[in-house]
Amino acid sequence: MTESEKPVVVRFAPSPTGNIHIGNARTALFNWLFAKKSGGDFVLRFDDTDRQRSTTGFAEGIERDLRWLGVEPDRIEWQSRRFPAYDAAALKLKDAGLLYPCYETGEELERKRKLRLARRLPPVYGRDALKLSDEDKASYEAEGRQPHWRFLLPNFESDPFDTRRTEIHWDDIVRGPQTVDLASMSDPVLVRGDGTYLYTLPSVVDDIDMGVSHIIRGDDHVTNTGAQIALFQALGADAPAFGHHNLLTTAGGEGLSKRSNALSIASLRETGIEPMAVNSLAVLIGTSHSVEAVPSMEALQEIFTPVMASKSAAKFDPLELGALNRALVHETPYDRVAGRLADMGVDEVRAEAFWLAVRGNLDVVEDARHWWGVVRNGPAGDAVLEEGDVAYVREAFALLPAEPWGADTWATWTSAVKQASGRKGRALFMPLRIALTGSRSGPELADLLPLIGREGTLARRP
């Protein structure tokens, strides 16, 4: 089977140690959109090998956040259930002499790094552990030291202490042709001293076993890719295609973090932001495409292509998210919010007309609740009539036309009021708006008046 004939399988592999943020969502969306455009599968794979910090609650929250965004996994996997596979892979590497034990402490490694820098050598691990005899290892273990295990990179011909430039090339589906020199990096640690696995080995084993065809992730992993391709090969597998998109940062240029819950998907949902506002910004910011409010995942799928991402970081501005949300809300058809309006108590008979009347004045859909209260219960704002306008409004209410009321009722009424009072412009309309709604701004009164009705309007007469 050729590369082009392989089924597309991508994965999003968060650690369930906190809430995902919009930067994490960018990676998930890049993968999901790529899979859907290719007719492939999206795997949600929980990197939960850290049993102390990983929780079921966080995993459930991540799954809930993704589904809210419209990202539906084709299957869900848990790394904590696959330790036998990682153990088998580690044993295979050990038997091949490609995974070797090291006994240095963190302090000792730091001293060696500084010594190499002082000698104007690259600060990479010098493979001193390969020189240890069985007696040396036994002595270290008698002291209570437990070894961590490093993967021997294939950056030498016959002598591992005589490294040579060894280029790993791949055609990045986002960034184009990439090259990493394996001689420029240390042999990566795959297994900690306590026997637990770092990210790399479980990830590569899973990618092999799950048939992952494309790995799309943040560009902070570019350098890691060379070592991971070597690890794929050491385990007898072809490496998937790789793509590295630019990262989102704060407006100040700082990286996003799970520890900053203010930018989490859960917090954005709680503030009333629409999922497509998040999706639009997460995907389009920092790309060759203009950032715009895309109404659906299908429309975003039409726009998306991995190469659209630029090579520089994309700065995330929450104000831009608010602007996108308003644009989406103002164009949202009634059928997409009917259930939410019903939950607010908006009666079905008036619901569609009410939504079309108020949506253009909303920041978030939840703001409709305020305007329904105005329609149903009366003025709900802090604007009050000036003393000189009270008599004018009373006289205006006496001129209300008879029912039935419709789209032209407001014009009919205000025309009669203008003729009787001699007022025009702001002096004519603003007191009426304040009396009807309690606010100085809001939806068009021509649209609200039929919803309030004649009886409800008369009840607001000062």
C-alpha cells in the first residue's frame, strides 16, 4: 500500500491534568479538520501515564469541551491501559542495545553540561553510561540509585562516541521540508528512574499500533521529531507524516498554559461564547486566511488547509473573540437557538419574532434573557425619564393605535405623536424608548412593540 493509499488516522493526545485551553483546541481542530477533509478518523488519546496528576474528571472535561466545539472522536484510547505494550517495546530496544541505563543524578548531569559548555562543546549528553561495567552498575545500584534509560540515537557509524552529522528529513505538511541533525541532540530519556515512561516511547508505540498516518501538533515539537522518527525506525515501523503548526500566545507573547484557567474552553463556554467563535479564532488566527466568524464546522472545513498556518506565533486577543462572537450571534438563525430560548422561558408563539428582533443587539445569546424580561415584565434598565418628559410620554401613550399591531404600528404611533406634540428626532423617540424598555439603546422599537402588545405597553404608562 502506498503512502497515499493509507487511511488517514490522526490523534489528539492531551494529558488529563487540567482543562484544555484555546491553544490546545487549535491542535485538536487542525487534526479533526484534516481527518474530516480526508475521510479519515480522529482518535482522542488520553496521555494519562502520570497517574498522580491525571484524573477521570479532567478527562471527562476534555471530552465534553471537544464535543461542545463540534469535535467528535471516532474512538477514544487511554495510555494507562497500554503499559504492557510499552514494556514490550522497551524490552525490544534493550535487547537491541538501543536503550541503555544511566545513573547520573540531575546535579551530575548539570555539572557535565556546564563542563562541555566551558570546553566549547555542544551541551549534549556524552554517553558516559555506555562505558560503565557491570560492576559499576552494581555499585551504583548498591548505593540505591535506580537507572533512567536513554535511547541510543543512530548518529554514528560504529563508535557511539564518534558522532557524525546525521540528518533526518521530512516534508512537513505545514512548514514544508525540514531537517534535524541527530548529532546535535542528547540521547532522549525514555524511562525514568522510577520505571515510569516519559512521553516519547508511549506516543510512538501508540502511533504504530493505532495506525496513525499523520501527526499534527505545535511547532515546539519540531526538534523532537528527528529523534521520534529514529525511534519509529528502531521499532521496525515507518514514521507517519508530520505537521507542525504555529502556537497561540497571549497578547503579550506568553505561551498559554492549563494553569491559566481564564482561557480554558470551559471558562469561555461559561461566559457565553459560541463554539464557532472559538473554532474560528483557534483555526484562522496566525494563518494566511483572514480571521472571520465562520458559521459552521462544514464551512470551516472548506476553508482549512494545514499549509495556511504561518511560521510565526499567533497572538490571541480575547477582544477579538468577543467581536467574532457578536458577529455570529447577530447572524444566527432562529432554529439554532430555539431550544435555548425555550430554556429562558420565551413562549413559542413569539419566540422567532423575538429572536429576530433582539439578536442584533446581543453580545452573547444569554443576553436575550434580559430582553425577554423587558418584553414580558416591563422596563428593566437604569434609564429614567427626565421630569419634563413625563407628561409628554403620558400624552403619547394616549395616542396608541388600536390593535391588531404589526410591523407598521411603531411608525403609525410615532407619526401621530409627532403631529400632536411637535417633537421630532431624539426628543420624540428617546423618552418613548426609556418608558418602554428602561434603556437608552437596544433593539428596534418597531420590532419590540408588537411583541409587547397594546396591553403590555399601556401598563408602562408613567
